[in-house]
Amino acid sequence: MWDKPYGVVDYALTGSDVPDVDGLNERLAKNETGISYGNPVAGGRTRPDGIELKWKVTFSQGIERGNVPFWCNDVTPRDRRVPVTEDTTKHPCGALGMAAVQMEVDASWVTSLSSAVAAILDAPQSMKVDTTFMRLTGMIH
């Protein structure tokens, strides 16, 4: 699939609604990132017990996958694909969420990716940027 020796291959955003691709692409174009998103693509599978799962995925264009998120939006109830139980949602350390995400990126992409992720999340650019890391704070819910 990808020729990456280690690290994150890709990461997703999810929710109950498929993203407004036109609005998303307008925000990205304003930031002149060269990144856009294609239309949502339907996907799905049937579990071994016969239950059908359906979703839509929306991928970025103009950049290697894994540098910005894609969307995976469930069409069928999410708990069919991702069961919500105490065993699957309780972390051993007691964590309830994430305060930030820090990504190491090529230094030449830091400013552009920071701007792109702010546009993707439709949030103010409130990221700490240094020469090799992008730290997303205040945008994780």
C-alpha cells in the first residue's frame, strides 16, 4: 500500500455528517496549500455474522496520504463497526481524550500543513510550529 518503514500511515476524522467538500476546498484554496479533497466515496462490507456495514470516505488530493486527515463517515450505525463498550473505551491510565496531537513533518511542509489542517478543521490556526513539528492544540474535541 505505502512504502513507509515506520510511523503513521494515515489518520481519519469521523462524525455523523459527510464533510462539505465545497466549503472545505474553498478554505484550503484561500490558504494556497495546493491541497483539496475529492467527493466522498461509498464503501462497505458484510461482517461474518451477516450484518452489513456502510461508510463513505473522503480523501485528500495534491499531497501524499497521511500528511492531512481523511474522513470516514459511517452510513450504518457506527457501533456496528466500532463497538462501544467499557472494554473498548476505557484506557488503563484513565485518559478521557487527547489535549493535542504532535506530528513530525518535513521542515519544508510545516507552515503549509499547519495552515491546511487549520482550514480542514475550520478552526483558527492555533498551532505551535517549529522547524520539524506541528503541534495541534485547542482543536481536539
